[in-house]
Amino acid sequence: MELSKNFEHSAAEQKWYQHWLDKKYFNSTPDEREPYTVVIPPPNVTGVLHMGHCLNNTIQDILVRHARMHGKNACWVPGTDHASIATEAKVVQMLRERGITKSSLSRDEFLKYAWEWKEKYGGIILEQLKKLGCSLDWNRTTFTMDPDYYDSVINVFIDLYTKGYIYRGKRMINWDVKAKTALSDEEVIRKETQQKLYYLKYFLDHESLPYPWLPGDEFITIATVRPETIMGDTAICVHPDDERYKHLHGKFALVPLINRRIPIITDEYVTMDFGTGALKVTPAHDMNDYQLGQKHKLEVVDIFNEDGTLNETAQILIGEDRFEARKKIVKELEAKDYLLKTEEYTSEVGYSERTDAVVEPRLSLQWWVDMKKISGPALTAVMDDDIKFYPNKFKNLYRHWMEGIKDWCISRQLWWGQRIPAWYAPDGSFEVAKTRAEAFEKFKIQNSKFKIEELKQDEDCLDTWFSSWLWPFEVFKGYSHPGNKEVEYYYPTNTLVTAPEIIFFWVARMIMAGFEYKGEKPFSEVYFTGIVRDKQGRKMSKSLGNSPDLLALIDRYGADAIRFGIMISSPAGNDLLFDESSLEQGRNFNNKIWNALKLIKSWKIDNVTTQPETARLAIEWFENRSSEQLESINKFLKEFKISDALNSIYKLIWDDFCSWYLEIIKPDFVDGVQNHIDQSTYNNTIQFFEKILKLLHPFMPFVTEELWHLLKSREEDDDIVIAEWPNQGIYDKNITVIFEGIQRHISTIRSFRKERNIPQREKIELLAKSEPQEGAKKFDPIVIKLCNLSSLRHHAEKPNNSISFISLLTEFYIPIEAIINTKEEKDRLLKDLAYQKGFLATVEKKLNNDRFVQNAKPEVIELERKKKAEAEEKIKAIEEGLQNL
């Protein structure tokens, strides 16, 4: 079979993924093997594959494939999240395109459209994961609104409410005016925003002053970035020790434009040297103001509708959007002489993670989880390393959040999601129950007098994260069907791979739920990925237009190249700068291995030919080198240094196997005809090739499976996806160290020939002034072959007519006779001599600097001394060369 010029990824990807599915290699059922379980962070049903998904899922696939090759029962569970806010927005948009408004529909009618949208678009991202080569157990695909899962979420709510961990209360929350729903603190993105600071006059109430007979034009200056909220002001607050305002304690001022009379109060909360030292207090529209209002029993005046427009309580600009209202109010304040001045001001503003709308603080009646009652075991598990974080630095971030944990607002003003199981009677009282009938029975116990039909269920649904915190055990129906065989086998899971930005949204809450409902941790380790950024360091996003089409990249470069490119520079927990050149590097790597196979397949095997000494030495070296590298690779993978592991595999294949091993064993050409390769060397080469393919397979599954089957004929089910991970084996470190020196010598000799235009095809004699280091002489046949030497002699006298060079403090000579032009060689040596003397002077200057010698590390000083010795040897050799010329 003739192989194509390069690896053709498209055909291989389609062929092998279908083959793996047909063979059911990704399917897992409980058995006697050790399980290795990973649950996918469920992507939103609104999602399509992007670079962040690529990174996260490539890492998971590497870990799962690696575990499978270690003989573990690898189970990677796929699934999707219903994503309440994002999905409802998509459905509303779809309806709008059809000329339908959400408000015109009943809840049930709207949900029919939502399920229609989900069935059409909700599984797209899972299909796209197949393009990436992800070895998920597709039979286990779970959706957070599946019937059993839905019931579990509702039952957990009821259980926590019964325990007293869930309560209903009116508190300040983050409000998304676009989605018209509450948000948790973690769903708010803080962004530095350029704003204006407006200095406003609040005239004092003349009647409240100690000297009412004087003209009433005295005012107090307030600086605010939100003049549109002044109609909600219910007090002005100053520091009790601020001398500027002591005469105003207990007095009153008038709100500009609407002339509401508000008190001037004192509190140490106010910072005297910030702004004017006087703070307008708007309890309904600022988190801190609300706390201040509670403390001083201030009136709460809510001036906004749920969509961010002004309501009738505002008295002016009713129905105007808050930001349009700001512009108009500023103009009116200026026209009526309330505006003193305006300054540019930069501050952090909260934006909705889902809709990017500016978040509005709002006092609202919501459902809450008392987090302090369930967070204790989750903090201890991480702090005691029962659950290990990679990298470890995220422990402190986790601890800081957990120790200051706030109650979790779990209700959302949406229809798509698990509906809150609370039922309201006509008098406003409520009972928490799964069904109307169960709620009615609870009301009957209290002798409530109303009909069952009069009970109305809460309109809100639960926060999406309230369902996904059950994910690690409920994907195995661990709550809906407790004690079943699967959850007992697969739980707790092994590794969670996720992004640090959802450490509180999801990771912490899953740990809490695991201890609360399974009595143990949900996973043993958490690997935090970094953020994929562009070359300018910006986070990739559609809005910036810097996020590439991942599927298009897969079509162009191939899944293996994409996986390589995203992983080769992706240290755990650190952001990575995406550059398409890394994908080209991955594609080149594919082709490098492909061409290595073509080279081997081009050789003719001879059962009679004796194994050359060069081949025997190459085999000895590569056995040791690959075992040495495998030790590092295993260590890197154990420590979740996946990028380092890939780098080691890359160098082992590209440099050690392709560039050195194959070059050494490659049969020579005699009179234009290539010799045969002996059977023993060929067999060893195939075994080495199989070994490196196994190491690479978790990272680049398609090309390795293709090459595995092209390398030699295979039995049925002899597929690399289930092949055994190589054993490390014992290795001799001394051999690899010695051979590193031999490689340096060979590279130096080749470079020397090139500099002097000595053709590589022309044999030359090489002499070494000294004996080689112990154990190195046996590799002379490799030096002779790769440098095309007629002979190599050690401890030789320097011939009169020769040129010399230094490699690793060893002086080599080449008899030149008529090979070179004497004048050109003299000019070259003089130029080289000047350079080496300049270099030596620089090094000596460092070593003669007392400050450098005292402060530098010993290994740095030793390196400089080594440079000095090498330079001196080179100068001596050049001067001798000039003398000979």
C-alpha cells in the first residue's frame, strides 16, 4: 500500500471515531477493575464548541485515555446544562423572530417552545465534541432537566427547606434588567468603567435650621455617579466627627428636583476624605446603602421597574430607561442650578455574566440557602487535601471565599428550569411540597379554609447551579435511586477539570452537596485550566471578534493538531496565549511521524544481513533514553503537568527517535542503491515506534491509531485506544549522558564541515587530541557514520597541515591537504579569534567583579568559569591553527 504524502486527517478522524464507537471502547459498566471516573462540566445547551471547551475537554480526554491504557475502567460522563437565563433568552429571541411575545403565552405554551428549541439545538455541542476525538460514554448522556434529575433537584430543595437550610426573605440582590431575574454575586462580572462624577447641591430645609429667619440658600454638596437614583434618596449621611457638618446633625435637606425632605444622619461608615464627605443614602438601589438604611430605620423608596425603567414612585421621567433618564436629569439639574461640576471618574461596575447588562441592586423577595449551615465539611476537605487542587494556589482563593461565604439566592424569575415547589394560599401563606395535593394536605393540618384549586405554585424557577451541584452523583442516579450499583462503583469520581472562574459557582457547591447527600467528597482532585487568550492577552470572545471558529480549525488542521496546539503551552491554572502557529506545529508533528513511518516502510528487510554495530548502539541508547523520558512523563502526568508531559513526548519523538535513532539505523547507500536492514534492527524499530505511539495516543488519538494499524498487520481488537501503557523499565543514566556529548560532537563536526564548505558526502579523517570520556569511545561507529568519516583516532598528535576546532573542551583536528583555501581559512580564523577574545574579556570582567561573585548563585559562577575555560581552549586552538597556516 502506497502511503499519501502527508497524514490526511479528515478521513482518519471519521474512520477511527466510528470504529471506536462500534467497538464500544468508550462504554463503561461496573466490573472488578479499578474505576477512573470523570464527569464533564456540562456545557450549556446554548453552547457551541470554542477554544475554552477545546482546552477543557482535551485535558479530560487525555486523562481518560491515559487511565484506560492503564487498565482502569474509564468512565467519562457527558451531558448538558439547561442554562436557565441563556436558554430562555434564546427562546424569547426565536419567538420574536416568529412574531410572538413571551407575555402573550402561558407558562406551558412557552415551555413547549423551549423544549422544541432544546431538541433542535441543545445537543449540537456534544456532537462537536466527537469531532475533537473525546472518548465519552455516550450511553450515559445526562441533561439537567431529565425527569429523574428534575425530581432530584426538587426533592433536594424540599429536604433543605425541611432542615431549615432554605428560607424565603426580602433582601438586596443583583438584578438583571434585561433577563428580568435575580443573579447571585458570582454571576456578576466587575469591570472598570469610565463614568462621570456629578457634584450636586442638596439645599437645606430652611425650617430645620437653627436660624430659620436667614435666607434658605445654604446647601450640602453630594458627589454621585448615579444622579438618576436621587429620587430614591431617603437620607444624607456624614461622619460624626466631621467638623464641616457638625452643625447639620439632625437637620434636614431637600432632594433636588422633587424636594423630598430627608434627614441628615451620622455614621462612622462614611469616609471623611472621600468625595465631599457627605453621602446620599438610597437604600433601594445600593447594597451598602441598604445596610445603612436598615441600621438607621430609613424609608426604602424603590424607583425602578424590573426592566430598569423609572416607575411612578420616581415622580419624574416615568417609563424612561435608567441611562436615558440619567442624561435628561443631568440636563435638568444643570438648568435649575443644582449641578456644581462634573469630573471624569473610573470605578468598577457590575455586569450580568449572562446578558452583559449593567446589574441593578434591588430589594427583592427571593429564596435563599443558608450556606454557613452546609459549608463546613467542604472547606475542611480542601484545606486537609482530601480534595487536592492543581495548581495548589487556588486553595487560598477557595478558603477566602468559603470563610466569608454569603447566603445563596437560588430563585430566578424565569420559566425555563426546575420550578420552585412552593404553594401559596389565597391569604399569602405557603407550604413547600412536591405537588399541589401534598401541599393541600399540609394546609389541612393547619385547618386552612380554602379549596385545593386555589393553591398557586411559585412562578420562579431555581438557579441553574442548584441543579448542577448534584452532578457528580446524580449522573449515576445517586439521589433519585440511592444505593444503586453504579453510584456505589463510580462515586466518588476521580478528577474534575474546570475553569477557576466557576470555583464558587460550581466546584465549592458540588463539594457541599457531595458531603450533604453522599456523606463523602464528590471527587479526589480538581485540575484548574487557564483562560485561552489571544496574542494581545485579551480573553477570547465573540464580541471582540478574536475567537476563532474551532470547527473550521479542525477541518483545516485536524483534531490532533488542534489538541497539540492547545496543550503544548498550557500550564495548569495559568492563562495561555493562543497562536495559530502552534496548530501548524501540531500539523507538522503529524507529518513528521507520518514520514517516519514512510521511511521505515521503504526499507527492505534481509534475514541474513548481520546487525551493524551502529544499529546495536542506537538500540541500546534509545531503550535507555525512552525509559528515562517515560519516567519524566509519568511523573508529569501524576502531577497534572500535562503540557510538560506533551513536551517530553514531542522531543522524544521528533528529536530522539526521528532525528537521531532513525538516522543512525538507516541503511547506507552503495552506488546509489540502499542496503537492506537486518531483521533484528527492524523489529526493535517497530517496537520503539509502538512505544512512542502509545505515549502520544492520549494527546493525539487519530494519527496514532492510524499509524498503529499501518505499522504492521494487527489482530482483531488490537487497537491502540485499548493498548497497554508502556512499562518504564530500568535505564542506565550514564548512557544517556554520554550520548548527549556524542550528539554535541556530531553537531559540531557537521557545522564545521558546512562552515568550511567541506561536502558532507566527502569522507574526511578526524583526530582527537585526548582520549574520550569513559564509555564514550564505543559510540565512535555512530560518529563515523553520521559525520561520514574515513576514520576517527583518539590521543593523536596534531598534523602539521590541519585545521582544528573545539567541542566540549576536546580539540579535534582534520588534515586539510588541498581541501581549503589557505587565505580564506586564515581570514576566518582571525575573525573567530577576535570574537573569542572579546567573549573571554566579557566573561573575565564578570568573574573579576566582586559584587557579581558575592551575589550570584554558585551554579551561575561555575557556568561562567566553564565558559572562560572553553573560550581559552578555543583561542589556543585557533592560534595553533594560524601558526600552522
